[in-house]
Amino acid sequence: MLTDDAMREVLRSQRMLVGFLRNPKMRDVLVDALNGGSDGTDARLAPLGWWREDGPDPDRLSHHFAALTTLASEHGLLAYGPISAWPDNDSERPELVRTVIDRVFVGVSRGWLTESELTARIGVLFFDEAGLRRYAVDTGLLERETDGSRYWQAEPSS
């Protein structure tokens, strides 16, 4: 399992790579370097984290590829341990909570969970089980019995 810092480093590098690919000049620099045209020494590529003075670092590139493959997999959200903080940007909270709640209810054939089941499942994905559960109820993503004994996903509004 990658640490939060290692995951951030991989994602930072990949965001930078996307930025390179969106910029025609940097895309040309990258393509040229990968094809050996610049003899692999273009210092502008060093921030990618997997580029050395003499070209791509196969070990670092393999590490980045493996981390991204894991993250993109069906269980990628579980690969790095629970999310350890609420998003800094409040506008990102609804998407985070929706994603966690959707994952929590995968495979729940009876359509509902007890409070303890829900709390345990949220805890696998997120550090603040009660806070996320309350947020989901308050925003209408989850519904519950009045006594809080059972929770289920709300029907999507049309």
C-alpha cells in the first residue's frame, strides 16, 4: 500500500504529464526525448519524477504505472487506505460523499444497512465515519429509519 505522500507524488507527476501533453511545445519536447532525439537530457522533463538526466528511469516509471493502474482498478479506492481528510474545497464534498456512499452499498442485496454496518463500511474508505454519514443524510443521499437503525440510498431525483 502506498503512503499518502507517495500517492500524492505519483498523482502530481501525472498531472504534470497531462499539462505537458496539453502544451504543444512541451508535448514535442517529450516526444522528441522519448524517441531519443534530444539524447534524453532535456532538463524540462525532470519534474515528471521519472525522468533522469539520461532519459526515463525504468524503475520509477514502472512504479508510477503500477500505482496508476491500481488507482484506476475497480478497487483502487481501497488500495491506499481510508481518505484521511475532508476536501479543502467545500464544493468537492458532495462528489466525495456520493462516491463513498455508492461504494459502501455495492453488493448490498437487501438495499439497506444497519448503522453499525454502514459505519464499518464507511470507515474502510473515509476517516470520519459519523461526519460522512450525517452529511449524506443531511444532503439527501441517504435516508434512514427515524431511530437510525437502518440506512439506504435515497432514490435519485429526476
